[in-house]
Amino acid sequence: MDQHEEVPRKLLEDSDKDLESEGENDSSKKLNYFSRAQVSKRKTKELPIVSAGILSYITTHWATQFMYDTYRRGFSKENLFDTHWTDSSEYNCQRFEGFWRDEISTYGKSKASVARAVFKMVRGKAMLATILYSFVTLVAVLGPAVSLKILTDSLSLPEGERPGKLYLLGMAAMLVVCQLVIAIIETSTKPVMMIREGCRVRAGVLSFVFKQIINKPIAGSRSVGEVINLCANDGDRLLYLCRDSVAVTGMVGCICGVVYSMFLLGPWGLLGLCCILPILSYTDSDGKTDIPSPM
């Protein structure tokens, strides 16, 4: 046996002897103390999103009761929900490890891709979010465009040829419904669906990386804490990637807007778009200037 292993083993044996030498009353008191500490008065509560249906998930109806109870009674520890096992770090670490082993067995260590393994973790929700976000962008462009065109064409007609008031009210109601659909789906897609998937990805990937760091020696002068902090920053980037990836489908709405503006205004619509895109890119890059570090 190694000398380094004998020291902690002796310490454990000495501590066991000390515990056995104590009286039975003291040991029973300690056991009762720990048993009382382990009993939790709060009942376990499952997160409503776990058992929510597709409509409740998309419309965020699962959070209605929680928000109402919080508004009426205030927020306390009793309102907290238990983390579902599918959101745990251990489960997602096993999922990522399985996908990563499939990558290595299929493509080899040199061509294995972390991006493909991560995509396999979120592909179901990512496809659903992409479809919903594309639908939202189409509704945001085509819905108001069609209803507003009908309203403006109807108001430009003589009074005798105008459609009835109910028809015009229906077009106005269509505008309201389009905005409600956009607000509901955008609220459920990006902040709820993809952020939850991003948390799962971050938990799984970081847990797998931390296991590799702990079990293997680190080359170079970096300490374990520095490497863990570096990986934690990359974990946040994975979360942002999952959260903002569905915004790529916003190009569908942009293309529809360009086509509609060219149909409505002709070449002047395309000229206006060419003028505003450089301005938007400049303001976006100007808002992301790096702040110098005080060190």
C-alpha cells in the first residue's frame, strides 16, 4: 500500500475508534439531531412546464397559476419548484458523453465535432423553435401588410362601394390577433424553450469537461481553478448560442419585407433598405465596443 494512502486510512480508523468510545446517549442524540435535520417541511413540487402540453408550452399557460399565486400571496420558499431529473447536470452529462462517443466512433478523434454533439442534444427543440420563429416572422410581415392594404384600399373607395363596418372591424381585429400571436410565441420560443435547452447544454458540457479536468493532469502553468473559470465562460457562450440561434430565421421576415416593399414602392423600397442596413450595422457595432479593463 502507498504511504500516501496509509495516512488517511489511519485517520479514518482513529476517528472510528473515537466515535465508538463515546457513550450510547451521545451517539443517539447525534443520530436524532441529524435525522431531524434531514426532514424537509416543504412538499416536493414538480415544475409545471414538465407536464405541460404543446399548447400550454407554446402559450406559456403553465406559468399562469404560479404568477397568480405569487401576485396574491407574495413570493416565498414554498413557491419554489424542484428541479426535474431531465434538467440535472448528471443526466445531461451522460447525454453529451454518449453523443460525444458516437462522434468519436463515427468520425474519429481528429474529425469529431463538439457542435454536432451539442446539436444532437437540442435538435428537437431547435427545429420546433425554428418553425415557430419562422411562422412569427411571416405573421409579423404578411399579417399587418395584408390587413392594412385591405383597410387603406377600402377607405380610398367611394362611400357607396366601401365594405361594411363589420368587415373593417374584422380586419382591425386581425391586426390585434397577429400582434398577440407574435407576442405569445416570441415569449415562449426564445426566453423559455431555448434558454431551458441552453441550460441543459451548459450543464452537460461543463460537467463532462470538469470530469476530464479533475481526472487528468493539466499541462502548463495553469491551475485547475483557472481552467474551470475559462470553461465556465465558454459555457455561457453555449447558453447564448442556444438562446439566439433561432434569430437566424429572422432572415425569412427580412426577405418577405424586402419583397413586399419592392412590390409596394418599387425600386425605391430596395434603395431605402440599402440605406438603412449600413446604419443598423454601424449602430450595432458601435454599441459593442470593448470597455477597457481597469487593471
